[in-house]
Amino acid sequence: MLWMRSTGPMGEDSQRRGRVSGLMNRRSECAVLDQLVNAVRAGGSRVLVVRGEPGVGKSALLDYLARGAPDCRVVRATGVESEMELAFAGLHQLLSPVLDLLDQLPVPQREALRTAFGLSAGPAPDRFLVGLAVLGLLSEAAAERPLLCVVDDEQWLDRASVQALGFVARRVAAEPVGLVFAARMAGAELAGLPELAVEGLGEEDARALLDSALTGSLDARVRDLIVAETRGNPLALLELPRGLAPGELAGGFGLPGAVSLPGRIEDSFGRQLEGLPERTRRLLALAAANPTGDPLLVWRAAAWLGIAVGAGAPTVGSGLVEFGARVRFRHPLARSAAYRSAPAQQIQEAHAALAEATDPAADPDRRAWHRAQAAAGPDEDVAAELEQSAGRAQDRGGVAAAAAFLERAALLTPGPERRAQRLLAASRAKRDAGDLDVALGLLVAAEAGPLDALQAAEVQRLRGQIAFDQNRGSDAARLLLHAARLLEPLDAALARETHLEAIWAAMFAGPGGLREAAGAARAAPPGPDPPRAVDVLLDALALRFTEGYAAAAAALRRALKLLVSLDADAVEARRWLWLVSGRAGAIIAMELWDFESWHTLAARQVQVARHMGALVQLQFALNSLGHHQLLAGELSAAERLLEEDRLIAEATGNPPIAYTAPMLAAWRGREQEATELIQDTARTAAERGTGRTAGFAAYASAVLNNGLGRYEAASNAAWEVFQRDQLALGPLVVVELAEAAARTGDIAAIGAALDWLSERTRVTPTEWVLGIEARVRALLSDGETADGFYRESVERLGRTRMRAELARSRLLYGEWLRRQGRRTDAREQLRTAHQMLEEMGMVAFAERARRELRATGETARKRTAPAVRIATATELLTPQEAQVARLARDGLSNPEIGARLFISPRTAQYHLRNVFTKLGISSRSQLDRVLPADPDTAGPC
């Protein structure tokens, strides 16, 4: 057996046995912890979740870990059930010893963490930016000596803290940092991390421990029954016999019945409390109600209740609690027993005393929470104080805490009208926190009202927003449209915002309810003067979906101009962040065939979302910019952007947006990969009712099949999307439809494509759309007329940066020239097309060009040596090393690389050292030689 003695005021026999029991015969568990410490000492990072039922010895193992690493810096935190609603309380407890290193962090991260901890005012930080700041802070703290972060009772940490620590646990890599959590069950935030399951003792050790706790003889059958029912749980073996008379214990008559093991242990602690004086029990209930462990606070509250200092004397011998530098119960179940065994009135009095003893200036939120627990019934003053606490939590980015404060405030609100209002606010906060089912439940409670007309409309709007969050596009559009109509006579500005949300939901659901939503928006009251960006965009989209493209073109251009010029730091822009992200602004640019504005909006939003730490918006922006890079022929750049989307998904636990991934695989001609991605995307779209996503999948299928020469399949997929006339999908799919229809002889489909294009070139004559129109006219023409249109297409697209479409125009022109018997002219176009397509990585289209070129009597040349050398250099690196190398080549510092890739600066430095070794270089300045910079993709439309 492995024995360990505890020291200090709680080192009485029973307490010593408790500590010892937690490590009885735990050699294998201790060995795992020893290995973890040694790995951290050696400069590596390790994460471990110690999992087991209450009393099984998790805390003893954490103590063993901390005491066994005197050369490491150890920071600790313990979750307390009553603190679960205080945002970032657990994280602040853990990081307090290292907050002096905050100034070492990049400014956005430093300010995010300071705001989260209430150390400074500022906009609510994104929770993942907070996580990145914590990662950086731990990395800095580990620079001096290895760092161990030990978190006990993780299941009782506040949600904001657990989310941040879960983020860090998945991103810590090349630092001497160990993170060890003890939990009854690992929650979603820690799911999938390495675990150490702690089980009960074996029968022999359990009997020995039980015998050490007994004061008299025990029937062997009763002893075996206790061992079996406790399943070897050390704390249960020690505590269950306590408080029972020898006769009860000897015969087994006093053993609890069918109660859960934690409940039985708590009952045992309760029996021990029964033997203490009444004033001592009141003091322990007061201490249990105080989660901070501050003894001065407890004694101030005790004085307020008239409890003398001498009331603590009987606790010294019991070992249940220690009054020292901190107030510490022997076990959380002992705290629970002290709290639950007290009468309700005493608990309310304890919280009232703690509220009186808490400084309202230094800790207003904890004071408000104590006041709430002390309230015997509805109390508007307490509810108002909780509402203020919710506002402070929201400002710090603690949306889950804000929702909890608001929910409690609603329950304590005496007036039904005000109660309904607070329930509605709590539902909004729950939605922001991602707790959608609870948010819907609060809406049901709010509807019990009474609600005024505005509140009833807001309930419907929130239902629609939640439906959209749940990917129920059709339901969302219907609910939002209903809400918008209800809001029209009440709040015109809010009604227009809701109409825009309804149109947006209908766009993603599919064309079914789109015309109805647009018609309702056009009939809505006018917006303010001057109009907001929301109003301009709403009017343009409503016109587009009711009157058609030509009628809406001018309004769409005004909306796009406003979106491009919108100050990303303005309040309105932050509120409507998606307007300037790839989810709106870039879609309008695509609809107007404005390649330059598309790039401007997507690139700007990537930058803004990175700065704000708005990672979901960053995922959409990365996909939009990646899609732009596809058409620009920068497939490698697009692939890196999608890899960043994947990294964010991995770091946050959210699924990747990845609607560009099937398109990338299709443009590359990777048949199996593209087919699987297309099928997965189409299946997901069908399950969620998101017609727009299905449209992207069908478009990718058309690209893939055109590249592979399967024109019938390409035509069918393209026509499926084309006939729906979905916003911004037409400019993509019309190209595929015309090319496939030309090869299958479907003149009617080509004519439909040309009519559709001609409507657009009359009102938005950009080089992009004119170049595509010329190509389609060439497909319908013969002789010199066709030749002229092909040349026009090449010339117009050549004045843009749309290299992929330019190469495809040259390919089609070369194929037509060969069929006309003009071999020499055909070779020129096909040779250029093949070179461009191969350089861009469009393998299937390049193979088409190679076959056509061979038919003219010429063999396509192999790629140049430098390109082979670059590929070889890249293949030497892991994907993350390659990313770090490219960013370092582009001039980013290690902190900037870390922020981009969600790793610490020291991990970036570690990867860079590996890059230097593998590529045989010694400095960043040499990266240009082995990894040439990507071509500039910015350019005129």
C-alpha cells in the first residue's frame, strides 16, 4: 500500500485516514501522475482528466501530484457549486498568481482577459479570444519553470471558465505546462481528453481501511456487506460507520437503505453534525453558504447573526472543517451536509448575513447572489440587483452567467409584467450562450405573461432566431416573418431588422418562402432617414426577389457601396457583423459580378473578425475569401484558408463551415474526395432544410463533372441550381450549365443561360460578366462570329484576376479551334490553358487540355523544376509546420502566428525551429528562398 500522512490542523486520525485512504494501493494512478510531471519537466505539455465518483480519492491524487513537483510552479483552483453562476470565477482563482504577466500578452488578448476578470471596462470579449489569452498567459508563466495547473471539482466550475480551460487543453502543445482536472464526469468541454479513471479499492484493501475506522468488532457478513455496497469507495468506508451506535453497526441494522452512494456519504456527515451544538451547526451552515472560503467574511457574518467565536471550538475535534487561512471542509459532501441539514430559515439567514458582510463595491455580484438566496419570496430590490449583475456579466463576456442572473431575477420579480420582461431577457441571454432548449423553455414561461404587444412580437422573433440557430431554416423564416408583421405598428426600425432576418432565413432555406418574405418586406413601413445599412440592404433584397435582377441592380449597387464603406468599428457594424462578412456583403458583390468588392469585403472581414476574436464570423469570412481565391486560381491559398476554418472548428468544438471544401475538391479534380464531400453536404442540407447549402453542393458536382468530361451529369446538376435563381449562385453555375449543355447539344439550356446573362450585362457590365457572356455566345455561334466571341472572352477575363475562368475560356477556345482544323492556333490556346490549369492545381481540367493538345500533335510539357522543388520542401513539413512557415515568411511575429493558428507564441517558435532544421536554413529571411510568396490576388474587377 502507498501511504501518505497529511499535516496541519486537520491532521487528526480520521482526517489522516481519509488522506491515506485516497492513496491506498494507487501505485498505477500515482505512476501516471509521475509520468505527467516528468514530461512537463522535460519541456512537454500534458493534459489529464482524473475521473471518479465522490470520495474515491481524486483530491488525494491531486495533492500527491502537487507535493511531488517542488521544482514546478503549481496553480490551483477548486470548483464550488454555489459559484457556478459567477462568470470566470474559477479561471480567476486559477490565474490569480500569474496575473502579473498580463502585460506580456498581445493587446487584444490582454484586454479580453482584463475585461473578463472585471479589471477594466471594454466590449464583451469573445470567449475564444479569452481562451487564447489564457493559453498565452500560461505559456508566459511556464517560461521561468514548468507549470502545473490543478483544477479540482471541475464539474462545479462556472461555464465560462470551463470553456476557456477546455480550449487551452486542446491547444497547449510545446510548453512545459500540465493541466490536470478532477471531475466526477468529464463534461462536453473536456470530452475526448486523456482520462485517468479512479475506481474503488480492492476487497482486501477496503476491508483493511474499514477495520481501521472501527472502534469495535464487526460481524464478517456485515463487513462484507459494507465493502460491497460502498464498492471500495474510501470515503464511504470511513464515513458510513460514523455516527452509528455499536449495536446498530454490529448487526447491520443502522446501514442506510436504497440511497445513492454520494447521498449515503452525505447522510453520514449529517449524522456527525447532529452531535454538535446548535450554534456550531449554524456556524457550519454559514461557512458552507460562503463559497469564497474567506474566514474574515464568515466571522463578520457570524457576528451579524450573534454567533460567538467560541462556536467554532467543537469543530476542531470533529475534523469536518478547518478554520485557518481558508475555511476548508473535509470534503464537498461535508459542505453539502452542513448546508442541506440546516432548516430553510437558517439558510436564508446565513445568506442574508453573508450579503451584509460582503463589500458591495468590491464584490457586488456575489452580494446580489447571497441576497437572492436569502429572499423568502419575490423581492423587486433583489431582482433589480441581480439584473445589474447580469449586465456586468454580459459586459465581461459571461453570457451563461448573465442568463442565470436574469433567470433568478425573473423568479424573484413580484410584478407579472416585469417578470415576463426579465424572462424574455433571460431567454435572449440563454440563446447567446448557446443553450437553445432552455431559452425556448424560458419563452414558454414568458408567454404566461402578461405580455404587451411589443413583448409578444419579441417572443416570436426570438423563436425564429433560435430556429435559425438550430438550422431549421423554413421554420425560422415563417416565425421571423410573423414577428416582423407584429412589430410593424409597434417599432418600425425593429420590424425592418426582423424582415431582413426573415429574408435571410428564407434564402438559406430555399426559394419556397422567399418571395412571400420579400413581398412582406416591401410592404413594411419605411426606414429612418438617413437609412441604416440594414434598411438599404433590406430594400435591395426585397426588390430583387419580387421584381427581378434588372429592377434591383441599382439598389443592390447602393447597398454594396454602403457595405464596402461601412466603418467596421462602428456600433452598427458590430451589431450587424454578418452584413460585412462573407454571409452578406460578399454575396451581394457576387450577385453584382463585382470581384474586387467581394475580395475587399471578405479580406476585411477576416481581419476584423480576427481582431475581435469573433471566431464563428471568422469561419464564414475565411470560406468566402477561400471561394474568391478559387475563382482567382489560387487553389493553394484557398486550401490554407479552409485549413484555418478547420483549426477554428477543432479549437472551438463547432463544426467547420466548410461549404467551400466540396468546391475546392471539385476544382482540383479529386473525384473520390469531391464526391464524398458533395454527398455529405447534400445530405446535411436535406436534413436541415438549407436549400442554399444544397445549391453549393450541386454547383460543386457540376464543376467536378465538367472537369472529368461527364457533361450529362454536369448539365443536370447545374440546371438544378440554375432554375432556382438563388442569390449569388447564378454567376457560378451559369458557366457550368452553358459548357455542359454545349457538349450535350442542349441548345435550349444554352439559350436560357444566355438570356439570363444578357439581362445582367445590360445593368452590371463588369469585365467578369461580359467575359462569361462572350464565352456563352461563342458556344452558340459558328465560324468567325464564334472566334470573335472567344477572343473577346479571353481579353475581358484577362483584364481581371479571375485566372481560373480565363484558363477555362482558353481551354474551350482551343478545343473549338482543334475541331475547326486550326491546329496551330489551337496549340497556342491549349498550351497556355494547360500550363495555367496545371500551375493552379486544377488537375481534371488540365488533363482535358493535355488530351486536346496531344490530339493536335503536341505533347504537353512537364512542370518546371522550381515548382517540383517547392512541393518537395513543403512535403517535408507537417501541416502545422507548413502553416507556421508561410506566416513567418509573410512577416508575422510569433505572437501573431500564435493568434492566427490558436497556439501559443512558444509553440509557434517550436514549430519554426523544426522548419529550419528540416529545410536546412537558419533564419526567417531564408524562408523566401524555399517557400516563395503567394501571388497577389488583389486586382481590378
